[in-house]
Amino acid sequence: MTLPTGWIAVPLDPDGGLPQAATLPAPDHDLRVVLVATAPDLAAALSAPPDRVVWSSRDALDRRSAVRPATGPDIIAPGLDVRDVRTVAADTALAALTAAPGETLSPAEVRVVLLVLAGRIVLAAHPARPGRALPVSDAPGGGRLRGHLWVDEVTVAAGSLVAAGRTEARIGVGWRPLGAGLGAVAGRPAPMSPEDCYGRLV
């Protein structure tokens, strides 16, 4: 893991399985970071080789950077499914139930999120997107800025979705506390640009 200068490594263990929590270092030891990963097909996760990589933050960044929203009312993005939502849901469920184990364990379906908690209160929820400072305030949706998370890399293996153990999983997450006298107010998040339409996807 290679964190930028000034960032402290969050003690998350790549062999610890997911979900997994770690207490932030002082002076922010009242906060916990929880890394959560979910896959819609448990049978596929159980049947896949434990070292099979099912999600990577780098690959997810590449996929999301390639997405651009439509610019007009009559423009439909290539590949966009315009069928009735109920039909899409029914077809998706049928495909998951009838597919052979492993076919539905797709990186596009795996969700990986970093949560920051104070006790049982969720202060922040960010996708594990690398290369950007992810703000954390001391109140849900706003308040005093406490610091930032930084994702160097998160790689999820099928085995890490099931249990602890050595797999191809890798976790590199950093924390940068807010220095004394730099207490800013996070307030409302800034509006997302069209180029960053997945910026706060949870």
C-alpha cells in the first residue's frame, strides 16, 4: 500500500473477511471504519474459488469513468434497458435462480462501501473509489469536518465474502485527521458534476 504523505493507514486486514471494522487512530479513536461488500448471489460466492477476484476498486473506477449521461430528452445511452422496471426485475431474478453457480457473481453486481461510524450512528458512506479524498463530518449529512478517507486499493475475492482467510483480497485505506485549528464545516455536499455521476453512489 502506498498512501500519500500525511495519511495514516487504517488497520484493515485483507485476510479478515468482510464486513470488517477498524478503529481510527487518535485523536479520532471514537470513530470506526467498516468495509462492507455484498454480492447478490450467495450460491455463486460459496461455489467460487476463494482466491477469485470479484471486485477491484481500480476496475470499478475505469468502468464508472466510461459512463456519461445523456444530453437530451430523446437520447438513450447505448445498452440502457428501457423495459418496464417490473419486467427487468423479474427477468433478473429468474436469471439468478436458474444460472449455474458462478455466472451471476459479476463485478458489476458486487457493491463495496466504506462506512464511518460513531457508535451506532453512520457519519459517512462512500464507495471504495480510489484516488480521491472522501470527507467525513461529525454529523450525518453535515457538521464539523473530522477528516478524510483515502482508498489506495480495495480488491475483493470470493473467499473474503464468505469467511476470514488468505485470499487475493487487498485492502489499502488511509485516514487523514483534521489538524488542530482547521475545523471546517462540511455542510451540504457540493453538487455532482455530470462527469462524476457515481461520486456518491452507495
